[in-house]
Amino acid sequence: MGRVFATTVELEAFTGQPAPANASRLLARASRLVSAATKAAIYDTDASGYPSDTDVRAAFRDATCAQVGEWAKRDAAASGESQDPVAGPWTSVGAGGLSFSRKSAPAATAEDTDLIPEAREILAELDLCQVVWSTC
């Protein structure tokens, strides 16, 4: 298994929300995005390949948590768990006296394969990536 830059406890502390049921998988996936985005960055590492500088390690953790927090928020809205009544997951169509509704699938977004702006900004503060790059 690859490096995972945050724990579920750290995720909950960062977002102020309970971790989603699939938090471990999401943290691993977000960590891979953070790792890819910082591939060209120069920083010291420990024997396991994690950043050895506490500030750099915190940036990796926070970027990972920001990414997962956004995914969790989006997934909650798509599943109807959001408190926002407009963000419901229903698709409806009506014609004459007939009306049909069904749950809609969550839409794929750029955040599925790229870091969200907040995560890129966290990493850019320590010159670990450039905010203007599409991958970071």
C-alpha cells in the first residue's frame, strides 16, 4: 500500500465532521493525488518516504484532508444526506398528468482526478506545487 498522508481522526479534526464510512479508501486515493501533484517538489523524507519536515508533512496531511472533505461533501449532497434542499439527488420529468422521478447518479467532476483548489493552495504555500498547474 502507498503512503497515506492523513488518518480518519485527522480528517475529522480538519473538517469538523464525522469521517465518511469509506474514509480509509478516500484518504488513500487523495494521498495518491497529493503525491502525484508534488512529484517534482524537493523535500526531505524519512525512511518510509514521508516528508520529514513537520510543516511539509502537515501540508500533505491538510491537502489530503481538504480533498477528502470535498469528496465527502459532494457525496453527501448526491446521496440526499446534505442539509441543502436544493442539492437533492432527484431527477424529475413530467408530461401532461404523468410525472416520473428517480435518484440521479452523482456527476463526475474534475475533483475526481485532480486536486481541488484548496488542496493546491495548501501545497503551494510551501512551494510544493504551482497553483496554476492543472495537476497541482
